[in-house]
Amino acid sequence: MKTVFKSVGVSALALWAGMAAAADQMTLQLKWVTQAQFGGYYVALDKGFYEEEGLDVTIKPGGPDIAPVQVLLGGGADVMVDWMPSALAAREKGAPIVNIAQPFASSGLMLTCLKEHGIKSPADFPGHTLGTWFFGNEIPLYTWMGKLGIPTDGSAGGVTIQKINFNVDPLLQKQVECATTMTYNEYWQVIDAGLTPDDLVVFKYEDEGISTLEDGLYTTEEKLTDPAEVDKLARFVRASMKGWKYAEEHPDEAADIVLENDATGAQTEKHQRRMMREISKLTAGSNGSLDTAAYDRTVGIVMDGGVITKAPEGAWTHAVTDAALK
């Protein structure tokens, strides 16, 4: 009997080893560092949702010196997270990238100004300095100014656009009168620095009617020509959306999972839990499938801003989410 059980045990181990070896490798390149902005992916990894889909997923954090599109095109990732304005701009310049899913249904982008500078509406922007991040993050701001007809070269009647680091120090130090912030991150850095909501004037891109799609999933045209790759991508999207929905229902647990994956130790529980609750508002209602009306709105805004010169073709597909949602 011992021999039989030993034989069965060895066979089972061999089977499990074979199943593990058969898992499809996939790498996701994030737009920014490990934080709750990407909580759904870390939840899917931690909870075994990717494993259930036969995937062995590696998540690569981003950073100030990492351009996700370059990593994707260079073969360093199978999928990347990017904002649609920067993705469309890259595509027009020749990058063969395609939106395959859109976990974020709403925009978290804002422009936060110190009330003391007398800015009450967009009409008050001229003559002021607006700070923003670059690496593609500046595109929505330039688009907005273009739509408003406000020059961005610092000339009379225009604004000065100043490149800032990924923090709010220039706003706090009054080097700029307004700064790009996200509902889930930099705005709260301003509050944590000691200012109150009454000290600020906030312009949400959603409220201004110029919201563009953020944090979509993109891959290359080449991968989409291979049915096996499309199948892998569909399984990835299905597991990722399962992770996002779990994160929406359990934001504090999701934030804790993010913290466990933060190799830098730079994030705090308070900030990540708060961020995860704010992020959940942006993914709410999304099943991962791109809303074509939101896509058309984004394209129109980006074209109006002069960031792209024509409506793109082949910039998105439902093939992956259609397969994922079956």
C-alpha cells in the first residue's frame, strides 16, 4: 500500500509541476510606481485569479524614467497601462499600439489652484503658470488650453506651462499657481501638507467636459494577429477585471495587498487605503470593455487640442474583451 500511495503522490506532483510549467507567461508594464492606482492587478495576482486562467503574470512598476510604450514595443512587456491621449499621440507617431480594454470608466484628472491667486474659472488662467508632469501626462492640459483658445507659450493672454516633478512641492512653494493633480493622489498630498479644501480651487476635467480616458490596457498590433496571443490577453483581462471588482468591494484589503507588493516601502497605509477608495470610483461600472462614445469624445478632445492631426484608425479593439466576457 505504501508503494501505491508513493506512486500516486509522485504522479500527482508530476502533474502539478506540468500544470505550473504550462502556465502562459505574461508581463504587465504599469504607467507609474506600485500604488493603489493599479490595485486590481495586484489583487488578481495575490488572489490567484491569473493562476486560475493559466497565466504566470509579472507586474513591472513604472517610474519617472520609464516610458511604458517603449517597454512594450521593445518586447519588455506584453501589455501596458497608459492614458489614451498619450497612446493616441504615440500611435500617430508610428507606434503600433492598440487599446484592448478600459478598466477605468471615469477620469481622476484635476487642476488644483491656490485660491489666493484669484483664479475662479478657466477665464482667469491667462497670466498664470500651470504646472504639470510630462512623459505624456502633459497632453490633457495642452489639449484643454487648446480647446479654450489659450496660448501656452507664456505670451500675453496666455499661460506658462511649467514641467514639474511628480509631487505638489511647486504648488506649495508657490512656484506655480496651479498644478495637475489626481483625485486619488496629489490632491490629498496638498491636504496632508496642511491646506484645506477652502484654500483651493479645483477644476475636475470631468466637470469641464474635457475628460479623456485614463489607465487603459494596450498591446501591439502584432500580438492581435495571433489567435493564441488574443486568447492569453482575454484571460488576462478577465482575471484583471475580477481583481478590480474585488478591489472595489474590499478597498482596504486591496490597499494592503498593494503595500505588500511595494518593494520600495515608500507608500503608507493611510494614503494607499484612501487612494484605493478613490480609484474604486473610477473603475465602478466598467466591465473592461471600451465605451466607444467615451473613445470618440477622447479623440475629439485630443484633436481639438492639436495633439493629433486626424482621427486614428485601428486604435482599439473589442476582440479581447468580447472573448473575456463570454
